[in-house]
Amino acid sequence: MQYINWIVRGLIGSLFIFSGLIKINDPVGTAIKLEEYFEVFSNDFAPIFHAFVPYALPLAVFLCVLEVALGVALWVGYKMRLTLTLLLALITFFTFLTFYSAYFNKVTDCGCFGDAIKLTPWQSFSKDVVLLVLISWLAVQWHQWDNTATRLQTSVVLSTMLLSFAVAYYAIEHLPFIDFRPYKIGNHIPTLMKPQEPCRYVYVMEKDGKQVSLREYPTDPSYKLVQMIAENEENCKPKILDYSVWDDKGNDMTAFTFQANKLIVVVRNVKKVPQQAFPLINQLIAQLPPSVEAIALTASSQADFEIFRHEVQLAIPYYFADGTVLKTIMRSDPGILLLKNGAVVGKWHYNDVPNVATVHSLLK
């Protein structure tokens, strides 16, 4: 029994640590996912959930740090009764969220592992059910666990929490350490907007009341198509489905953003961006060589952006894009994206505005 418990503790702890670290790498992304849940709950349960939206980021950091800390606490045996109680409460909460998302098809990606590993709603729910069973297995052995901790155990858990908060803070004030999104540095956006390879289908057909699976579409008209299943669905559909840019007249400017060298200032919401970030951005734009064109992308209205651009003296052409897409592209608002013929060669938080020499070196 003792060896089984060690294995179970190792599995649970490892999964919580991995899940927490993935999300701490990108707390802004976790906050965006929480905002989705708050919006859904405000519509489905009570409007009060909408009041939590402004606090999504600190809540995201708290939950991510808690995941890592509880995983480490389980590993080292820190105050096991407290640790198991918190784990049980957390996994019960997560299980409810994933079940609600799966059953009612509300939030199609729980964000359990950030953008690193995508799970379907039912996969997320199944994962949480397994964890709930494993944690319950340990919890029912309540009599054998105590609530004490050595100095070493306490030091390890506290150090884990402090380090986790530090990583989260750095990721918020700069950018994620590892970018798992399709707009990461090195990716060619136009290529990812196309299927990676032709789809290979399995055709589920029905004839004489019986169903058969065929790799070639039958010529026999007596067969009736029941379902088409793509065997290579992940590669035969584009990795980027929603990137689109338009001007104030509604003209499609998507291809334009891929032409030559573009330094794109992403300003998602003019009502929330810190205006003190723009002197350095404007200084960079003024020093750009003629071979680099600076433009802005925003999800704000034309009227709001016109007022804003004069306030911050952002004298560059601007175009429009979906707010959710801009959140995916850039975790900083404002942020800077450098494209070379559609390839991402640079991304910067507004706290890390590059100098013109850096931009020039990346475009060589």
C-alpha cells in the first residue's frame, strides 16, 4: 500500500506541477481563459460573475502558483491533511468547470495546459475525473496522514511559491518564456494559414442496414454516406484560422501585412493601454529605415483609435483585427511584432521596446 501511495502521490504531484508551470509561463493567457468562464457564468448563472473579470489576472497567478505549490507539497509530504484538502477542493472545482464546458459546449478549450497541449472538453473532464479518483484514494486514508511539516519541507514549499510568483511576474511584465502559440518567433503566418498536408478521409458508409468504413469513396450508388472522418485532421487543417486584417472601409488587408518588412504595433484596447509606453515606441518608429514599414493593429473602434493616436502621437497607418486574435498574437498591450515577408522574426513587450539596431539585425 505504501508503494502504491508513493506512485499515486508522484503522479498527482507531477501533473499539478507540470500544469501549473505551463500556465505560469503565460499567466495572461490563463487570465484570458478565466475571463471566458466568468462571461459564460454571468450569462448562465448570475451577472455577479462579470464583476470578477477585472481580477482575472491576479486570480490566474494565484491558481497557477497554488497548483505548483500543492504538487510540490504532495511530493515532499508537507502537511498532508491540509495539502489533500486543498487538492480535493481544487480538483472538484476543476472537474465541475470541465464537465460544464463539455456537456453544454461552452468553453471549448479549458486551458488546463495552456497553449502547450490542447485537450477537447471531454478529454479535459476525463483527466480531471482520473485526478479526482486518485486524490480521493489518498484522502480516504486520512488516518495515516498527519498535518506536520519539517523545516526543510516548509522551506521547499515556500521557496516554490516565491519562485513561482517571480516567474509569473516576469512573464506578465515581459512575455512568456516559451511561446506555444502559432504566432511565435520563427513561424511563417501565411504558411500556417494553409493546410499542412492533404486530408485523408475514412468514409463511414451504410448499405443494407450495415455500416462499413472505406478509405476510397465507393462508386456504388447503393452506399449512403454516414460520416467522413479525417485521419490526419491536425495536419490537414490550417494552424491559423482566424487571422484577418481590414481597413476602415472594410477592405481586406491581410496579405498586405505579409509584404516586405512590417513593424506592427499591436494596440488591442486603447482604453486600457498605458500611454507612457509610447514615447519609446514612437522613437523606434522614427528611426526605422525606409525598408521597414510601421503600422498599427487594433480591435478598438475607429473613433476611439483616432482620438488615442493623437494623444500618444502615433503617426502611422492603422488597421483593424479581431480582439481575440490580437490577444493570441501578443500577450502585451501594447506590443510590437516584427514580420519579414510574413515570418515572425521579433516580438516585444512594451517594457522591452527594441532599438533600431536590433530590428535591423533581425531583418538581415
